[in-house]
Amino acid sequence: METRVALIGIIVETPDSVGELNAILHDYGKYIIGCMGIPYRQRGISIISIAVDAPQDVISALSGKIGKLAGVSAKTAYSNVVTRE
């Protein structure tokens, strides 16, 4: 199995979606390398970066689930770092 390192950038515009977002991130916790969240209070949004190391299909599924949440946007940047397990 091959894994890739990727960064998922998330912008949360609807605070009501935070609970669902946290549940999704918890489900994929074993793939998460680290995360950083920045509340931008002046604009009423949160900016979150999630670094992951996972198979391509897992990264796509995670990003897709996050992007389907109301008031949440997600984009993924993939590295060329691929590891065979």
C-alpha cells in the first residue's frame, strides 16, 4: 500500500458545522500528522490546516466529507512524497 503526505486547508464559515467536522477528523485521526487552527474573529471564520499521511483514496474521502459540510470549504495539496508500506 502506498501513502502520500498532503495538506488539507479548511475554512469554516458556519460554527454549527464544527461538531460534525471534529467527528470526521476524529474518525481519520490515525492518518493525521498534525493540525493548526486559527480563529479569525474579525471575519467570523476559522482557518484550519491538517497535515496527513494516508493512502490517496483516504485523503480524497476525508477532503470530500469535509467539503460537503454546510459552510465549510476544503482544498487539498498533495506532496510528491510517496511511501510504500
